[in-house]
Amino acid sequence: MNIIDLHCDVLWRLWETKGMLRFADAPELQANKARLHQGQVKVQCFAIFIEPELPSDQKFQVALEQIDYFYQEVLGKNPDMVHIKDWSDFDRLKIGQIGAMLTLEGVDAIGNDLAKLHILYQLGVRSVGLTWNNANLAADGAGEPRGGGLTLLGKEIVSLNNQHQIFTDVSHLSDKGIWDVIELAQYPIASHSNARTLCNHPRNLTDEQATAMFKKGGLIHVVYNPPFIKETGEATITDLVKHIDHFCSLGGVKQIGLGSDFDGITSLVVDLEDASKQQNLINELLKHYSEDEVRGFAGQNFLDHRPGIGK
């Protein structure tokens, strides 16, 4: 069953290693191309992630360097990787091709310069998360004790995302920031978050937030990071499925998807250690849900709620 995975950190890994890893088959990459094919991942979203400790005047340059790896290493050397730039591009993927879409994990790189955000739109970014765990000029992240919501700049960014039919991602935001996005965004999404009721972690969503996301037409993509799945001990696929069960109980069966966070996580789910194992999750889901429901989780729910397509 074909999968759309909303989050991986391959670009950060390529940048961190100064291009020493081959996207095609580097064993160090959990989501290399060979593993994506093996796991039947039809679309992989590639996050641009900027480390918070980098000097602010270097961050946009680093974002451009990661985008360059996307164009040169991911797309340029692999003709079977197809750049998703328009929401209708998903429908044109052929057998044997994998779609590749850019996302932004935190707007630190733009500072307060919205022209830089427009450049990122033009280069292909189609989903924007306002923060990582830290605070920036747009909002507070999940790790900022202050717990503030969106600033005026953050609200302007959401407005621009709406105008350009781009997702606004709540993963990594503070609780107040999540509520602000739910109120303001036409296309809210949690690209890689789980249920806080099952695992009490600030990166996860409360039942109230998840319910509001579903009512707004938003999507929640579950993440494979064990600390967001279980509070103690190793995590299994069964443990991850419990988060899908919980979101379904809140009315989200048609709005749940997958966001692995491969290459951004160090601990791994048993039997879901890299992209080649994605079908293990699908097979487990088929034990509990209808084929149509599982096809929805795998990717159809996302396709049905694309900006300009669904809703």
C-alpha cells in the first residue's frame, strides 16, 4: 500500500555530513531512496531544519544549502524522484516514481524578513511549521517555558500560508501557539505528533487540540519517535497503533496520516527502524481497520485534504 510520509530529516543529515552521504543508498540514512522504494513510500516530505544554536545571520544560508542538497542530491541524481511543487502533482506520479516535497520546520531562517519566506515558497516549500522546540520571532515552541502563542509576525506568516494555499504545521509549537494556528489557519496540519493522553509529552497533542484540528478539517500525522509513543520502555508498532486508535476515537479516522521523523530520531520503534519497514505498520493496521481506512492513513486522507483539492 503506497505511503505518504509527511516528515523526515534527510536534508539535515546531508547538510550535517557536508554531502558525504548518498541519498540513493547510504546505510546511514533511515529514509534513503532504496529504503523508500522497499517500504512503498510514494511521497516523502523533506524538512528544512535549522539548528537553533546557529548564529541568526547564518540561518537562511543554511536553509538554502539544505534546499541545494534537495535539488542536487535527492532530485538531480535520482530521476525517479519527482519534485512535488503543485498540489495536483500528486496525481501525476507514475509507477516507480517517488514524489518529494519540501517543508519548513521552524521559521528561524527568515528572521522577520517575509521576502525570504516568499523565496522559500518559490523554491518549493509547501508546509511551514512556525517553530522547532525553541522560541523565535514568530512564536514559542514546545520547549519554551514561557509558553506564548503567535506573535504578530507569526500571525502574518499564517495569513501568507493561507493566501498561498500552504499548510501551517502545529508540530513543535507551544500549546498556546497550537490554538492560535487552529483559529487562524485554513490548512492546519500536525506533520509528526501523537496523542498526549497516551504519552504525556509536550510535543504531543491534547484531546481538545486534536478534536479542534479535526473539526477545522486539519490533519494529524503520527510520529514514530518512541519518546512520543511511550513514556518508558521500548516502543512497538502496537504501541504506535494505539495513538491512531485514540485519534480515531476523537473522530479523526478520515484525517490521520503518517509522519515518521526518520533521520531526525535516534531511538526507533521495533520492526519500524527505517523506511523499508513501513509496510510492517500497514500490515498491523490491516488487522484492526478496513482496507479503505488503512489506505486513508497511508496517504489517501492527506490527498483528500490537500489545499485546493479537499475540504
